[in-house]
Amino acid sequence: MRICDVNNFYSPTGGGVRTYHERKLDFFAEDAERGDVYALVVPSDRSAITRRGAGAMTVELPARKVGDAGYRAITHSRDLAAFFADFAPDLVEIGSPYLMPWLVRRALPGPAATVGFVHADYPDTYVEPALRRAFSGLLRPLAAPAARLAGHHMAHTYGWMSATFGASAHVLRKLRRLGLRRLFHTPCGVEAQEFSATRRDLQRRRQLGVADDERLLLFLGRLSGEKGVDLLLDAWPRLAGRPGLRLVIAGHGPREAEVDALVARDPSVIRLAHVEGRREVAAWMASADLFLALGAYETFSLTTLEALACGTAVLAPDSGGAAELIENFAAGSTFARGDAAALAAAIVDAAPLRPSQAARLRARIESDYTWPAACARIRDAYERVLMAHQSGALDGLEAPGGWWPAQMSPSPAADDPKFGASV
């Protein structure tokens, strides 16, 4: 197969989306026996092609700068059409929902199969909160129907494609409610050797002034409302004066000033402005006692999987991909979405994973949730979609149960109870 990924969400300094594509590049570069050729098309400030082995390449196309977080967006179909004409893809995966689907439809020279991978639940994550802020007073009743329009846009965006992939059942349920039917469950993976409890390092905690008997909580991610940092800023003062709790906040984003203000007035909060590289991320996750994955509408929550791979308990809202991973692995706890008091109470109640839990969790991750396993499942789904597309039988991609499940091992035994209770 000749496979092409296009994604305006990709950034050289980005998080989960960048990791997803980098690991796919590794997979196709190292799996030359199948004869696949994989191209990742990303927005850039230049035109360039970087080859990775015989089977994979990164294609940079000139793109407009978007905001100040390092993102760019391909906004014209001309360069994309020229690459498609040369590469002749059998299947194109579209990873961003706004402009890219329209550009791909214009740029494709022939009837290639198309797959949408839902990396962002944009109606609930971005549109609905923005409308709540924008509509007030007499205009407030307009917020709900305007938010529903975003859902209709999502259904239209993915409805014309050959199939739609989602990394969690949470997002697949939403897509099905919107009327989409050709759905595949394609969970992501983790670099199991990198993200491991062996990375735990008490010395790095001590360098921050954290005593060995104190509980270290870690929030690592974009400092923005959709990642839940607003809720954390509301919840943490409720724990003021409670001994033995320390909080590390790492990352950048629009709520940076509020985070710095909290650090300035509360000595129990430590700021890490930048964590460089995957190895450092893994070391901090493994060295924490509780990881805070606070985004309520995550389509998967790669950071949750990474923290669990490090043997670190995770606390998340009771919705979204993070909560689903906690439930599936029976490892972690949840709290009522959007409730700062519930978050504070859950922080107090949370406890580390038991050794038996951590061992079973690790075995399941190494079996089913490595990146090679995840990419192999995605590649198999591509092959199925392409066969249906070429035969003109896309109706055969409609799964009787709602979506085609990922082929993985059974869940842990029922006698392995979850640690902690949902708040």
C-alpha cells in the first residue's frame, strides 16, 4: 500500500499528535517486508522531503503560521495536489478536521480511499466552551443550537470519507450519535522501554525540595482550559495547609500567568517551565506519585497511557479517553467532571498502585499497547478499508456492534479491583 498522512495539527514541538506520527514513521521504515510506502505530509516554513529508510518519508509543505505555539497550517491545495500526483497514494489519512478535508478532496487526482483519524473532539473541547463565554444575557439561549451546528459540521466532515478511526470508545460513541457508521477502534501505543517504572528517580525530586515521604503530584501538558489547568487552579487552594502534598506544574500555554501567580503565593507548588524530550517526560512521570490528566474531552489521552506505563497512578475527570483508560486498566481514579471540590477530594483520597496492579498493568501494556502493536492494528484497518473502497462495497465497513474493535487481549481479571473509588 501507498499510504499518506496529512495533518495540520502536527507541530515539531507538539505532543500526542506528533508522537503518533513519529511512531508510524518508525513502524513503516522498519517494516519493509510488506512493501508499504508511507508519507507524512506536515505544515512547515519550507519545502523538503526527509526519507527514513526505504518505506517512509516526511514531506514538509509551506504553510501559514497559526498563533504563537509553533503551529502552522497548509491552506492551499496546489502543493498538496502536486505531491499527490507524484506519490499516487492508495489511501490518505486526514488528521485535522477544519480545512484539511476540503483541501484533500480538491487535491486528490483519483479515487484514493480516505480515512479520518479523530485527534480532537472539537465541538465539546473548543466550540462549546467558546460559545459559553461568547453568549451571555439574552444571547445565552443561542449557545446550545450553535454548539449543535459544530456537531453537524463534524458529521459532514467525516461522513464523506471511506472510514473514520477513533482511539477510544468514548469518541466513537460520539461519532455514532452523529450518524457515522464506518468506524474503527484504533487505540494508540506507548514507548514501553522509555516509559517505565525504572525511570523513577528520587534524586530529581530532592533537587526540587520534595521530601521522600511527601506525595508528588504532576500536571504536565499545555496550560490551557481544555487540558483542565483552570480546574486545577481552582481546586488546589482548597488543599492549602494540608501537609505532605507537593504539586509540580510543567508546560506552557495561555494560563501561564495564572500558574506563575499560584507558584508565587504557594510554596507547595513547583513550576517546571520546560521538560525537554521524551526521556525527561518519562522520568518525571515515573518519579511522581500521582499524574493529573485533567482534560475532560480527550479522544485518547496518550499522557495517561504513558503515566500508567511508568507505574504511576492517574487521576482524571469521569469523561473522555483518560477515564476510559483508567477503567480499562483498573488502575487510577476519577472525579466529577468540572467540579473543583471533587478534584480536591480525589487528590486527598488517591493512592499509589499496588505492586500486583502495577505488574499486571505493565504486562498488558507490553502485550497490547506498544507502538508497533498499535501501528500494526492501524495498518490492518487500512488494508480492510482499501479493499472495501476498491470493490465499491463500503457498506461492508459498517460493524454490527457499532464499530470494529481493536484486536487485543481480554481485560484484566474481574478479581483485580480498581484502586480508589470514583468521586
